[in-house]
Amino acid sequence: MNCPHHIQWVIAAPNGLHQCLQCFEVVTRKDITPKFEDLGPELQRQWEAHEAAAKRAEPAQAAP
Ligand SMILES: [Zn+2]
């Protein structure tokens, strides 16, 4: 799959996951274009908030 998973195609999916609308794969922050570090604070905050919301719903992975 040569899809770059551009951030503009990536949407929040259930269970704290993110999905690319171009290829329909589940993507992580390592898979996307541009790099997660280059997204800027607002997109990073949204991404992390979406992941964090799913973690809160999963008591087996309690935060330290
Ligand atoms: Zn993709």
C-alpha cells in the first residue's frame, strides 16, 4: 500500500483508533503524513485526546 495517509484524510475511528479515508486502513501516528511531530499543537491535541478517551474506557490499562 503506497498511501501516505495524509492527515486531511485521517479521521477518528472507534476505540481510540484513527482511520485513513483514502485507503480505509487503521493508521497510527507513525503512519501519517506529515509526521505527527509536524502537525502542530491543535491536531496533536485532538489526536491524543481521542486516544486518551478510549484508554479511559479500558480499566485494564490504568494510568500509572
Ligand atoms: Zn491511507
